[in-house]
Amino acid sequence: MHIDVQPRDHVLVLKPYEPRIDSHVAVEFRHALGDHAASSRRLLLDLSEVEFIDSSGLGAIVAAHRRAHEHGGLVICAPSEVVLRLFRLARLDRIMQIAKDVDEALSALST
Amino acid sequence: MDETDPGDPESLRDAVLRHARGTLGREWDDLSPRERLAAVSWATRERILGRMLATERRWRRTDAKRVAYLSMEFLMGRSLENNLRNLGLWDECRAGLAELGVDVEELAASEADAALGNGGLGRLAACFLDAMASLDVPGYGYGINYEYGLFRQSIDGGWQRERPDAWRALGTPWLVERADEAVVVPLRGHIEHVDGEGPLGGHWLGWDVLVGVPHDMPVVGHGGRTVNALRLYSARASDEFDIAIFNEGDYLEAVRRKMESETVSKVLYPPDGDERGRELRLVQEYFFTSCAIQDIVKAYLRDHDDLAGLPDKVAIQLNDTHPALAVAELMRVLMDEHGLGWDAAWSITTRTLAYTNHTLLPEALECWSAALLRRVLPRHLQIVEHIDHRFQGEVGARFPGDEARRARMAIVDRGGHEPMVRMAHLAIVGSHSVNGVARLHSELVKSQLVPDFHGMWPERFNNKTNGVTHRRWLAGCNPELAALLDDALGTAWRDDLTLLRGLEPFADDASFREDFLRIKHANKERLATIVEHTAHVPIDPCSLFDVQAKRIHEYKRQLLMALGVVHEYLELLDGRTPPVPRSSLFAGKAAPGYWAARQHIKFINSIARVIDADPRARDWMRVAFVPDYRVSLAERMIPAADLSEQISTAGMEASGTGNMKFALNGALTLGTLDGANIEIRDEVGEENIFIFGLTADEVAQHRERGSYRPRELYEQVPELRRVLDALDGDLFSSGSGTHFRWIKDALLDGGDPFFVLADLPAWIVTQQRVGRLFADPHAWARKAVLNVARMGFFSSDRTVREYARDIWHVPVRDVQAPRSSCSDPITLVEPPS
């Protein structure tokens, strides 16, 4: 899977170009997120190109969230309606910030 | 009639021809019989769908409160004739098709039944949908779009054989797929605790996804003004998911996963003998419940912003405990997906849900192991445990120190070797209303089934005696009798069945009775032909048609009637002839894994074979087991019955609805004081029904005291001894190698838990009265007419009115007001505030 990585100020913006994050790409996704989460930067995960994410994909995000927590956290942005529902289903909206777009997310990370 | 869907014969004929070419791609003359049925159905469907859209617009425009009826079963039967009759287009269609050389009745009779149910519970749901649409209630059914309905039954060597019922394998015009409204249903996985939240904390991860694709079956109300829908969900794998695997080349894996997902809506009630079967059943229940709840909430939010108003705009009725997970699912959706707090979500849930209990049989009360729920629905188990925790606190505060009561009322029963979730308790705690389905049943729910709950919340319990839709079960299945009623009373009874009371004076009118008897005889001739073709038993239409047609179950006591028939046969062999010849007709399906019920079918067929072969008996009695009992067969058997056997052990049948259908069509009831039989007796009058046997109280006392001793009865009553001893030899088993000695042993040594021997002498004596009365056709007909006249109470319209008034709080159409046209406002009766 391709993940576009853009440093913006002190934030790494990660944008997966993968319409479907499921068990077939979850391991790769988990490793990629894990590597970036271990860096000393805050993470912004831009899901605008993702149409569906299953629970293994969510699991990878949870793992990245835990690791990134030490460095200022991880913010999700631009999820589709379906993806947002899946975050809510797993109650991940309770522990992660979810912004509607990159600007809102960057603003959240700067505070 | 709406100008967009003209209903004159010519327009109907043209529409049929148009669909022959445009939908089926053939000229009319080249169509097979099945394709002709399809062309007529498509032409009818287009007339229905316009009305369905108009109905939906009306509900949205008026912001009407909706009723969602959640049921694992909907025994809909055939659709074409019922839809045409309710549209008021039956006669027009007959005329239009006659021009094409087609007999519409024959064509409609070739339609496959939608047998998405086992018996009474599913048929009740279907009757309620009809009544809601006819009363202008925005009522929607929610269920499963089973690929295979209830099995088709054939009889082979006297044994039941089952064949799959692929009712829609060749397509059906009656389902409108709504792929764009599919919902995602998560299941399995685990709760992962990321932070230090409380008992409801953690995150549901590792789930699989099922996709629920809705299919709408239109439900046409009487007069065609209101067309609601039954929304049935098919389980599908996510298409994208399969494509992803497919693209990687693992086609077989893609197919396996797809099939596994689609198994969920494959078969009605899979055998639940092993853990895998039980899990599939649980997934089925959750699947359709989750689909329904998601759909209901989404539809509500289309026109409303605040979920706090949900109970004012939606009533959800749980038909038995199969959809009881709605309590947890609605809580989950409100809390997890819409961010409400516990108290707000609980208030909405309990004010929206209502629960109908259907059984007093302890073994039929659903329980799921907590371990299974944890594996399949971990988040829901968390919620259920929290509901139970809070409820336990409430019980403790109300009844301090009464630990035994707390344990009895617990939702999660921790008294056994593994914790079990009692679904009835969950449904009661999560609902604002709990109703039984007949007066006696509702009393027994309160006094015997869940007395602790009744003690805590007496106001929550109520009775709603079942009813049947007279549009299918009189006007549709017995059109000649319906026409006779029209002649006598006018047609208003079709809108208000209580008007049948006006028929009472006709019971004393000899010429009316003649007409009544003539119609009954014609119905019996028609059934005799079916019996000869399917059961291969010739029966005389002049004989007394004594019918027991219902699911085969020990508590319903087909065995009691069978042993009674054996008694009559032995009497004949002893030279004592009955007052009239009799045809004893049985029909019904046994659950494939129910050994005793299957044996009873074999026993009945063995009796039939012996009598058929015995020239001393066959002029006086015939016995037939009519195979493959289903809605469309019931529509033939019920109008032809003289005597309706409703002989369950008192206290065990919740209500019954077959009893109502038979009496409505002029059969006299031979019944125990059980279920709705009691109310039928009260309505038709004690002198117009044959009541016999132990009462529910007497049965309960025997059970409590252990005072019932069937062997003593055997020794004291010569008739019983003679009947049971006849099972010792090979009278009924010669040649087949199957012996029925086990029946005698089970009755005498197994305690006879259904009190068959206790009631058999009374059945025999009462049947003698039946025979003597039948020997006088006009005396019989007088009582039969009075039965028809006094069955108005048992219309499902009355039942739905009561639900609407007491539980759902929705207005219903005022039948006293003149019927309006499609564009007029409806006169509604508001429920009391």
C-alpha cells in the first residue's frame, strides 16, 4: 500500500492511498504507522482516500495511537461517513480526536 | 382508483401483455404457466408500488408515528390473490385475463407460498401487517429474507420426509431489492481496553462484518389506500471484500467467505442441536434485529434531529424473544454511535420497545450462554451485563434482603454451571409493555411464568388476544360464503367484522341455512379432491370432516385425536356404528429433529392405512394425513371443516389462531379450555361449542400434587385399556416393522405429561354428542352460522386497534367513517393521551 508522508511543522501527515484497509493490508499498515509513531512527531492520519476500514485496520490505528501518545498523539481527519461510523462502532471516537479536514486537525495538534 | 394505475379489465390486460414483452421478453402466447403468473404479478406490482410511494409520502408529510414489528417469522403465503383482492381488482383481473384465456384463480393458485415461518407466530405477524395497512397504521415488518422457507413435507411410507423450499429460486416480483440501503452489521471480535474506563469501557475490535441488504415486500391494506412494507434482510458478504480476495487470486477463499456470510439468511430456523447450529441461530436473531434497529434510527434521523424524540415517533414491537437483542442493540447504537449517555439511551430504549410473549413452555424460553454471546457479540454482552447490574440494584432496593427473588429475576442466570442470559427477562426489563396473546395466557404469564416481574411492575403487563385477518381467512379463502354474507348483510362487514353479529337472525332462517350448507358442501368437495390426490385417501364430502391442522407437537395432542380414532375403529369392529360417517383429517409439520412428533405422523398414517384396508370400517370412517400443511393448504382445509379440533393440554397453548379461522368459516370447535378457546366459547356461547377435558387449574394442581396416575386410569377405564392394548400387537404396524408400543409405555410409565389419557374419555363422550348433532344438518348449521356471526371479536383489526391504543399510541382509521379515496385525508381515531 502507498502512504504519502508529508511533514507539516512538527506534525507528520500520513495519507494512505488505499480505498480499503482490511486484513490484506493491515499488517503492512500497522508496521508503517508503527514506524512513524515511534518517531518523535505528532501524527495526523488523513483518511480522505479510504472508503472502508475493517477492525484489523482499526486495530493498527489503536496500536499507533498508543505509541504516538508518548509524543503528543495522533489525530484522524477527513473520514468518510462509513469510516466514521466504524470508528464510532468501536468507540474509538472516545479516545481519538477526529477532525473533518487537515486544517482542523493541524489546528487541534497545535494547541 | 388512482389515474396512474387504472384498474379496469382492459388496462389490466394491457399491462399484463406489456410485461410479457417488456419484462419477460416473450409474446403472451409463448409464455409458460410460470411466466404468465409472473406477467400478471408484475402488472399488479406496478399498481401497488405507486401506492406504496404515495403512502410513504403521506407518512412523511404528516410526520406519522411508525410501528416496527420485529419478527423472526412472517408466514405470508401467496401474494397475488390477496393483493388483488385488497386492491379491489380481483374481479377486474379475472375479467381481463379471461379475454386472454386464463383463469385467474388457477393462475393465482400456482404461486409458491412465502413460507417464512413455522406456524402461528409467523402467521400472526402476517395478519398484523395486513391489519395495520388496512387500518392506515404506518406499520412495517422487519425480518429475514430466508432463501429457503419452512421445508416442504412429503409422506413416504407413512414417514415425514423433508425437502428444501426454495420459494424464490425462480425469482419473485413481490420483493423490491434496496441495495443502496444496505447496512453493515458487526459481530464477533473482542473488547480491547485501551484506557481505564468503567465497566462499559473498552473498544470493540476484531469484528467481522455482515452486510444486510433490505428487500421490501409491499403489504396492501384493504381498499388499497395504504400500502406498507415488510422489510426482509438478506445477508451478504461485503462485495469489495470479495473482490479484494479475488484480485489476489484466491477465488475459493472468496467464495467460502461469501457463502459463510450468506448462510445467515439461508434457512429458516436451522437445527439447533449442536453449538454451531445454536451460534447460527443467535447470529440470525442478531442480524435482523441489528438491521432493523439501524434502519429505524436512520429513517428517524432523516426527518428529526433529536434522538430523545424517538419514542414519540417510533414504536418497536418484539414478536417473542427472538428480537430481544434489540434492547442491547438500540442501547449500543444510541450510546456508541450517537454518543448518548446511559440514562438518556435507557429512557429512549424502554419507551420505544414493547414485548409480546408467546409461550408458557419453559423449554421454549430462550437462553443464550454468556460464553457464546461473548464470542459472537462481546459489546452486547457488556451492555446486557450492565443492564442486569443496574436492574439487580433496582430489585434489591425494592425488595431488600430478598436474594432468592434477585436470583430468580436476574437477566444473567449465574446459578448453573455456566452463566446464561435469559432473553425473556432482558425483553421485559427493556420494554415498557409486556403482553400475552389470550386472556388465559396473559394471566398465566403473570401468575406462573414471571410472577416476580408482575409483582414489581404490574402496570407493564397486559393482554392482547390474537386475531386473524378476515380478508384472507374468510373473504379470500371462502369467497362463496363471503358472497352469501354480502347478500345477507351488505359488504360493510369486510371493513368491520363485528358487523357479522347481524347474521344471528339468519341462523333461524332455513333457506339461509340451506345456502350455508350448500357452500360448505362445495368446499368439502374441493378438499376431498385434494385429499385424494395428495394423501391418496378417498373421503366422502357428506361425512363429518373432523380436522386437526397445525404444527405437530405433543402439547397440541394430535396423539389424543389419533387414539380417539383408534377407539372409534375398535367400536366399529365390535359392531357399534357411529351416528354419522366421519373423515378424520390431520395436517401439520413436525420439526425435523423432533422424534416423538415424527412418530405421531407415522402412527396416524398407519391408522389411516389399516382403516382404508378394512371393509368393515371404511364406509364409516376414513383417516387421512394431508401432506405439506402451509398457508395455501390451510385456505382449502379451513373452509371445508365441520369440526375443528383445538385440543391442547389446558394451560399450554398461548392462544392459537387456527381455532379462530375455523370457527370464522363455520366449523364448530371441539376444544379444551385453553388459549383463546375460552374466549371463543364466551363469544359464540357455551351451547355452540364442544368443550371437554381438564382445565388449566386442574392440570396445574395435578402437577403440583403429583396426583395424576395414568396407569390407574388405564386399569379403571376399559375403553382406554382397549385402545392402549391395541398398540401392543401389530395391528397398526404390520408389514412396516414399526411398532407403537412405545406410545403405550410413554403414556403409562412416562407420566403422560400432556394428560392425553386423562382427557381421552371426555373426548370420546363429547365426540358422541358431536356425531348426534351432525346427524341433524340444520341443527348443526344453526350453530355453525352462529359461530360465524359471533367471531367478529377475533379479527386482527381488533387486536391491532388494541395494540395501537394501549401500547403503540398511534391513531387508527375510524371504520365508522366512510372509506375515503386515495387523495382524501383519513379519519383517524386518536389513542387516549
